[in-house]
Amino acid sequence: MKNLILLIFLVISGFCFSQIKVTDITTNCEKIGNFGSFVKLEKCDDGNAVFTYQDTKYDKITNYKSFSFEDADNSVDELYNVFLEGLNGNEDKEIKIELPNDTIIIKFEKVFNKKMIAYTFHSVNNTGVVGEVIFLDKKRLNKIFNK
């Protein structure tokens, strides 16, 4: 009787622990371009583009963050063109790009008499600023987008 109860207990506990399933996630990403270790742009097999950047909100902490978006209808080239048009314009301005789950606020301004881009990244689920990137000029932008 004790052996039967022990056997039933072992079988039931085996079912309880076998609810966890481990699967491998393999998404291959190809690097489009980068600027040092600060910003990297990748295109993945699943059709997404991943923008990884070093958050410059804090001086003493090295923290990398990223956002991704679907690269449908050449969205990466559209993003590059938005950056380029802002750099070529004369006035300082701020634009907002809305992704499905995130928002990017891009500021075009002159820094040391040179037109630069700065952007802050906001998540829809988070009310605060998620990350900030270093100033980007046209040369840095071309390296990131491999132009």
C-alpha cells in the first residue's frame, strides 16, 4: 500500500514539473551599420529592424537599450530620410515618430554651429523617458545606415 501511494505521488509530481517547456529562439540579425559602440542598426530574418543604442542619460552607467520595428515598405530607408531631411533643414525642430508600442521624439538642433540629431525613446507602457542617444551628425548617421 505504501509503495502504491509512493508510486502515485511520484507520477503526479512528475506531471507537475513537466509543465515547463524549453524552446530555442533563433533570430539571425545582419548588421547594417554602427557608430562605434554607441549606436547599431540591424536587420533580422523575421522582417524587423533593431536599433540598439547606448543610453546617455547617465554619465557613469553604461546601459544599452533597443527598439525594433517592422521593416515593411523600406521603413529603414524612410527613417534615414526623415533624419536626413531634418539635418538639411535650416530651422531647429522636433518631430515625433510613433511605432506600434513605442514613440521616438527626434530633435534637430544646432550644436557648436553644426546641425545635429538627438532623440529620446519612450515606451507606451512606461510614462517616463526610457532612453536618450548621443548627438548624431550626417557623418555618424551615414555610418549607422551604411550609406
